[in-house]
Amino acid sequence: MKNKFLPVLFAFSLLLTLIGCNFSGTYINREEDKKAAEKVADEFYTLLQKREFQKVNPLLSTQFKDVTSAEKLNNYLSGTLNKLGEIKSKKLDHWESKVIKGTQSSATYVLYYLVERTKFQSKETVTLTAENDQIKIQGYNVNSDGLLIAK
């Protein structure tokens, strides 16, 4: 009787152990993750250069849209463009990414750009996240001395 009970107990214990486990893999700063994030950022910058601010909306995360209205974003983007000038070129200065795949998947990407504009240079940060298996913009920040000059 004891010999029949032992395999059942072992199988039950193994099953409980597997149910309680989280299976995941964490990837830090993978080149393929950088390229995927850059693709979204490049599309974003292309729309900025064309002044097509209303077309940026599909690139934005739900969290971004929850805290920033379309009007507020349009004002920010057009104000930045007016004060700093047109984007002449951008160069990726450095980047970071963390992608977790598994039972609790998540992804965060941060791209730091040096942007040459017609009036002033700027340092710009684009923060992205994975949302429904797509990379979306979670934040956009522009730093430049040109923003401090009143006009």
C-alpha cells in the first residue's frame, strides 16, 4: 500500500511545484531589441519632421494617452519645433532595454538622441514599452538651452 501511494505523492508534489513557477527569460540591451525600438522612434521622428503631429497618436502607449491630451501633445511638439527649429538630423547617443519574456512579460526601451535642429541642438529621450505585442512610445522628453529662451 505504501509503495502505491509514494508515486502519486511524488507526482502531486511535482505538479504543485510546476504550477507555482514563473517561466521567463530576461534580456538586457539586446541589439535586436534596440532595432525594434528604433523602428518606432524613426517613424515618430519622420512624422515630427513632416509636422504631421496628428499621425503620432497610433505610436503612443495607452499610459501616454491617459496623461497627455492630443491638444497638449500638439502644443508641446509645435512649441518645441518653433523654439528649436526644424530637425536636421538625429544621432542615437546611447540606449537601454530590458525585455522579459514569459508568464509576466514586459519590455522597456530608452533611446537617447542628440538632435541637430536649425536653431538649437537638443538632447531627446524616447521611452518605449511593449503593449499588446507592439512597441509604443511611453514618454518623450526634449532638453535644450533653446527652450529656456523666452520668445
